[in-house]
Amino acid sequence: MSTMRLALRGLRDLQLGSKTPSSLAPACSVLSRATTTTPPAPSLGLARRTISTTPSNKAEGLISYERSETQVAHPHARPKPASPSYFARFTNFYDSYVQIQELYLKYRHLPVVPAADARRVAWRGKAEYRLVIGEHIKGRDFSACMAIVKRLNLIHPDLMPQEVIDGLQPFTRDINFHEKIEREIPVDKFGRTMGVGRRKTSTARAWVVEGTGEVLINGKPVNEAFGRLHDRESALWALKSTERMDKYNVWARVEGGGSTGQAEALAMAIAYAITGHEPALKTRLRKAGCITRDYRAVERKKAGHLKARKMTPWQPR
């Protein structure tokens, strides 16, 4: 450091026209040799330190800095994350959340339709959405996000941008059960509709036609086919619940299982056959329990057990 100071002082004396002292000669020679023999450094676009030898308005002999025109990024600079939720806990969810908020701010001016007239969509629940993205998000954040999603879904269908449709896709289920097309039960040339019902190990097929209320089961009247009153009421429950006892004639074939299983299977078959004549009765029959399949069955006996669950008493010896 002292050598450099002596060199700068010698250069200042030279500029002022004074004679160089003999004690500063070695330092000046070292400085001149260093400036003449050292090759110029390659231009990397970084700051370069030079020594000014011309007088200026400020203090003479001070160090000045020059910067090239081309600015090059620092090699040790920290890169900027592309996602705003890079440092968040749930990156996938917050990326979708930020995208939904941006879409809302961009398209909130578009006209909307009432909720009853909007396109019916099967949205994912919180549990299902957690499994899809693999993140245990909070219910509060998910509810706030879904509120914006449902607001975007109210945009008029003719003006719905494709960008919004793509943004709502992660929150919708793979299968939209609202758009499910129900299978129509055909009516043959004789005016009959057929329905199939099952319960336990019993299977029933019923043909229903408009008539006076006659019922034949395997070629027998109801009183002969089912001896118990409870089974007769169960078999004809679909007609009683819709008040159609005197409007349709029923001819059915029942097989397998016992009387209880056959009666409940027949009720399901008659209910499906009635919906072929009057589709509007399906909701009423569903509330009566005639449309839904009952999958309950007797549990099988296990080896080493007396019954399905019962075991032999424990013996101390």
C-alpha cells in the first residue's frame, strides 16, 4: 500500500512539473513497468478500475471507474422464481389460485346468467382435490378459491373465453354426472315395458301394460305366489306408492332366493317398468325406495366358525 501511495505522489509531482525525488524513482519505475507490460484485461461487461493521469475539477490522482456499455448479469446473482408461489407451502394450489384470481380480474366485466341457468358442473370436493394435487390444503383457502371458480362459471356461455374454461378444468371432476343421459325403457308393439330387479340371490322380470290391475307371478295370483302379507305388500309397493294399482296389469317371472328376496326384487322390476310409461314418476319411486338397488346379503359362513361370526366357546384345556 505504501508503494502505491509513493507512486501516486510521484505522478502528481510530475504533473505539477516538479522534479522526481530520488527516493521515489524505484516506485515510479515499478509503476511504469506494470502499466506497460501488463496486457489489457478482456472486456467482460464488469466494472474496470483505471488511474486517471489528467487533472480534473476534483482531487487529482483519484481512482475513477468505467463501465462498459453492455451490461452482463452477475455470475453469482440469485435467479428469480418464475412462479409467485415458489416459496409457498402449497405451490400447485397457489399457482391455480393466483391464475383464478387473475382470470376474475380480467373477465369480471362480462355479463353473467342466473345460477339456475348456468352450466351444471360436477366440482371436486376438498378431499378429492387434495388427492389430485397431493397437497393438504386448508379448507378456508379451498372455499375462497371455489367461490371465485363458481363466479367465473356464471359467465354467459356464448361469451365464455377459452382461457376461463381451461382455468376451471383442474377443479372439475372427470365425469360430469349432470350430463348423464338416462337410458329410456322402450315400449314394444303390444304396449308393454319390461323391468329387471334383483335382491340378494333373487332375480325378477316384470312386464307392465295398461289395464285393470291384474297381477300374475309365475302364472299365479299374488295370494298364491306369496303366502305372507308382508311379502305381498313388498311386491306391489311400487304400484301402491304411486297410486297405480288399478291402472296397470303386471306379468312377472321370479326365480332364485326366498320369498323376501323375490318380493323385493319384484318391487324393483315393477318400478323400472312403470318409468317406461311415466318417466316423471322416477323421482317419486326413488323416494319410496323402489329404484335403488339393495346390495345387502347374508354373510357367508367361515371355516372353524359356527356361523359367519360366531365361534365355539373357549376351552381352558
